[in-house]
Amino acid sequence: MPKTSASTRAKDGNLPPVAVDPVILEAEGRRWTPTKIAIWIAIALLGGFSWVMLAVVRGETVNAIWFVFAAVCTYFIGYRFYSKYIEKNIVKPDDTRATPAEYKADGKDYAATDRRVLYGHHFAAIAGAGPLVGPVLAAQMGYLPGTIWIIVGVVLAGAVQDYLVMFFSMRRGGRSLGQMARDELGRVGGTAAIIATLTIMVIIVAILALVVVNALAESPWGVFSVAMTIPIALFMGCYLRFFRPGKVTEVSIIGFVLLLAAIIGGGAVAETDWGVALFTVEKVPLAIGIIIYGFVAAVLPVWLLLAPRDYLSTFMKIGTIVMLAIAIIIVRPEIFAPAVSEFASTGTGPVVSGTLFPFLFVTIACGALSGFHALIASGTTPKLIEKERQTRFIGYGGMLMESFVAIMALVAALSIDRGIYFAMNSSAAATGGTIEGAVAFVNGLGMAGVNLTPEMLQQTADNVGEESIVSRTGGAPTLAVGLANIMQQLIGGSGLMAFWYHFAIMFEALFILTAVDAGTRVARFMLQDSIGNFIPKFKNTSWRVGAWIATAIMVAAWGAILVMGVTDPLGGINTLFPLFGIANQLLAAIALAVCMAIIAKRGYFRFLWVVALPLGFAAVVTISASFLKIFSPVPAVGYFAQNAAFRQALADGETSFGTAPTVQAMEAVVRNTMVQGILSILFVTLAIIVIVTAILATIRAARRGASESSEDAAVPSKVFAPAGLIPTPAERELQAEWDKLPAAPKRGGH
């Protein structure tokens, strides 16, 4: 039986201890057996060898298995040692304290949730388009820069941000990032943070929706399959609530079977005349449909659509990525892309304009570091955590899984022919939207070893069951082609490529629509909270009229940006994704700045570098990228330079200019670049205000020493739960004591 101190016992003396004794925890952490030492030496050697193969010993090709091994070994080491260092020296969790899920339990917003289920919920909410799209777009710069940023960046920056924000929010009753900024930075910094989070959320959700539009437009198979996931989720929600409450395994099996049926059925429907006529949808009508869906999903009860979709998509997301990783290890595809491409230094790439620094780091907007995660980590997740020590597993560990998704997306994009990659990701204005135009454009880029032919493009389109793959921008179709290319070598051959392609499209759409759902709902809560400062009734989130008004405002805002992106003649994702990336990383800088101020007020100045290092890097990268997008005289990079060039062309009476073939397209460029430029100025100004106020708060704390905390008062806990995925021996013993209780206290929902 584990030893316990009085401090680890519940206030009710009849209950077993609520936490493992700290002395035992410390001893478990220091216990190094020969087997354990050998395992960690093997992990370190395999990881080091994989990095050497990627970064040093590279010839004309590199094998994809080294990406998998380098990533997984680095994640293991980062989680075991670096996150533990942060837990011990900065976070210092105390499982004898009750979490908000316990002392504020209401069965709705606050409900203690099993750590394994919550890990899935959190991962489903944070993993949107970013880890899928950003690495695919950044692949034009070569494989090495993106790989280093995704793997090293997540260990030192992204996972640190998610972990700290989640813990600090949990200690403050689940307060939002904006509310924490107001508490820690004062009125000026707090107001800037609230405005920034609201406006940036609009951009993020719009780009997420744009990726779905580009993936599904004019694809009857994809539209049918993804559309069917909505009634499947509704059925699962009703099944669990009314017909078979608590039968999670049962409904999971039913949902998985229905998902496969939707994919297979989509192929059959797409081969019929009525199916083509009904489910072939152009971009603008599809965008309008997603806008309507976003509104409905955000106002429906969580249990009816969002919860079952999150649950179902989590299994599909993690399962698909693990399946792809296993396939890569078995198939061992060769990567022909260069380590660093010619576009990294010239900045003239057709997929993303700009040089490697700073635009690689804002193009891969998730997977390494993402401000969007801070909104989830300070919004829903901290209200559901059972015990404080679980934040490391959920916050730091959840972000590592997203980073692995990004690495798999990068490998999938790199595994296809480079010519096909550029034909798919260059705008229709550049390729003309035709096979012949794409071949001429790609071969005209002058890339060594690239010789694209019309037969290659047509054969690929036929293999995946699409009419055309030319200018299918947005990253999602490219990832789907890459995944299908790898999986068909393992299972089914070329005859199953169409199935794997549309399986991947639905996998991506589930990924992204989950984030659209969650993002719209979180944005609605944020707006209601802000309006509530003037009209108090809006703070009541159960007030239906207020919820509908706030939802309509936020959906109209991101819907307008979505339509702008869909009608952008330069390829909406190609021009809007840099704005999305910059906005997202600026939000990450804001979150890290708030964390820095909190750590300083705690008096942990020796460890301030843990957050100051990623904050400094994120601030330099994103402010540099923002200034280039605002002030660069190069039209391909600067919004206002591009705006001026097209305005001048219109004034000169030109009927086409650059990649805009018509006057209407030229006018759209003028309008879109002005909106993007103004938003860039707004975002960077707000971020600078927050960062400066955080630095001032840190300096004041250094002069005064540790100050009064804005944390909620400690409440003694009356429950116990293990901290990680697998309980330690001491946790298993303690859990056995709790399991022996005749009537254990209820530990919440889910």
C-alpha cells in the first residue's frame, strides 16, 4: 500500500488519499532500472541516427521512415524529460487541490472527465486544418526546414504554450485567455488581447472552412461522404442520449461502420447521373452551405452534434495517422524533394510567396506552435480536468500528437511527384485550370529533375476517381493523393487508390469541420462575454436569443472572409493562408506573453527562459512577417504593393493583369488585398501592445518579487485519478483502494 501523508488525504477521513505521496512520486521518477536505461539509450540513438540521415547523410533521395523515427523519438524524449522539467519547476501541480471540474461541477460546462476521453476531446478540438495544410504548402521549400520546425518547435514552443495556458486557466476556474490577460496585464493589455482573440478567431475559422470548400468543390464523391457524416453524428448523439445511454463502445462500432458505408456509398453515388447532378457543387454554393452549417452546429446542443462528431473524429484522426505511419515504415517510400529547395531563398514559389524566414514559420501555422490552441486550452478543456497533474498528459501530450499529424502530412505531400505537387497547389489563374496549362506552367518553373506530362496528371486523376487534380489548392487534396499513393502500396494496389483518396478527404473534412464547429462555438462564447460587459444578459450563455445573435454575428464575419477567399482569382488559400498563419502565430505570442507575466508574478525568474525563448522567437518571426506583408514593395509578398499594382492597371484601362484574367478578377484583388492589409496592421498592433504590457508586468514583478496571485482559492479535493495514460504502480494501488469503496463519489460526466 502506498505511503501517504496527511496532506494527501481527503478532508473526509473515511476516504482514501486523493493523491500519491510526493515522496513516492519523486522516488518513482528517480528509479532507473537497467532495462529502463537501455530503452532510453535505444530511443536516443535511434532518434539521433534518424536526424543524421535527414540532415547530414542525404543523397538524391531520403527514405520516409527517418521522418517517423526522428519525430517519435524526439517526442518521447521531450515528453519524458522537458515537460517533466516544466512540471517540477514552473507548474508544480498539487493533486490535493480540487480542479474547477470538481468544485464548480454543474454537469454542463464543468464536468470531471476521464483523462483518456479528455485527451481525445482536446486533440479533436485543437487539430484542425493547420497541421494538415501548412506542412503541405511549406513543402515547396524542401523537406528539412519544415521537419526541424515541426519537431523541435513543438517540444520547445507549441507544447509548452498549450501546457502552461491550460494549467494557468485551470487554476483560475477555467478563465479565457482574454480574461487572464485582463487580470495579469491590466486594462490596456487585456482589452487588446480580447479584441485580438475575437478578430483572429474570425480569420482562423474562415480559413478552416476554405480548406473544406477547396477539398470538396466539384467532387460528388467527397460531398456525399462528408454530408453523410452529419446525420451519422446526429444519430450517434440521439442513440447515446435516448436509446442506449452509456453504450459508448456499441455506438462507436456503429458509427465506424456507417462511416465506411458513407465512403463506399459515395463512390457508387458518384458513378450515377443523378449523383453527379446532385452532389457536384461549385465553390460559392458550397461555401454558403458551410456557413449555414456553422450557424446550426454552433446553436445546437453539444450532445446532439459536436460531442459525437468530436468522439468519432478523434478515433478516425489518430487511427488514420497511426495507420499512415505504419504504412510508411513498411512501404518505405523514397522522397525525391530536395532538403532545401530553390524557392526557400528566392521567395518566388507559386504555392506560398516569400522566403524561408519568416514565412516558413507562419505557413506551418500549427503542428509546431498555434495560438488557436490557447483558446481551447483556456476555454473548454480546463473546465473538464479531473486532477492537476493530468494537464501535462493532456496539454503537452496532446500537442505532440498534433505535431505528428503535421509530420505525416509533410511526408505524404513529399511522397508524390514534385511536378504533380506544384500542378495541384498552383492557383487556377497560373495554370489556367487545365492539364495543358498546368504542364506548361510547372515545367516553366525551371526545377531540376521535374518533367511533368499531361499523361501523369490525367492518370493520377483517374486513379483517385476525380475529373481533374489541377489547381486543387488548399493542401487537403495533395495530402489525400499522398496518403492514397502510400496506402495503395500496402493494401489494394492502384485499384483502391480512389477509395483511399476519398477516405483521406473525409478524414480531413472531419478534422476541419470539428474545428469549425468548436471555433464558432468558442467565438460565440467570447463575443457573448464581451457584449455582456455592456448588456449583462448576454453573459448568460443559456439565453437562446443572445446565443443566436452572437452566433449570427460571428458566422457572418468569418463567412464574409470565406466568400472573399473562394472568389479570390489568385487562389484564396494561397493569399489568405499567410494571413491565417501570421494571425495564429501572433495569438500564440499573446498567449506566451500572458504566461510569462504569470510565471514572473509567481517569482520563478530562474525558469522564465522556458517561455521567454519561444515568445521571443514567435514575436520576431510574426512581427517580421507582418511588416513584410504590410510594407514589402514586391507585389507577390506585400498586400499594399499588390493593391497598388492592380489599381494602377485598372486606371490604365487594362482588362487583365498578372494572374487576374478579367476586370472583375482585378477588382477582387484590389478589394481583397486592402482587407488583408488592414487586418494585418490591426493584428500586429494588438499583439505588440500585449507583448509590451507583458514585458512591463514582468519587469514590475522582478522589482517587487512574487505578488498576489489571481488564482482561485484552493479547495480540498475529494477524488482521485491517475495522471498519465498508464497508471504508475503507486497510482494503481491507490486506485484499488478507491475501487473498494461501496459507493465511490461520482466523478462527473463523459
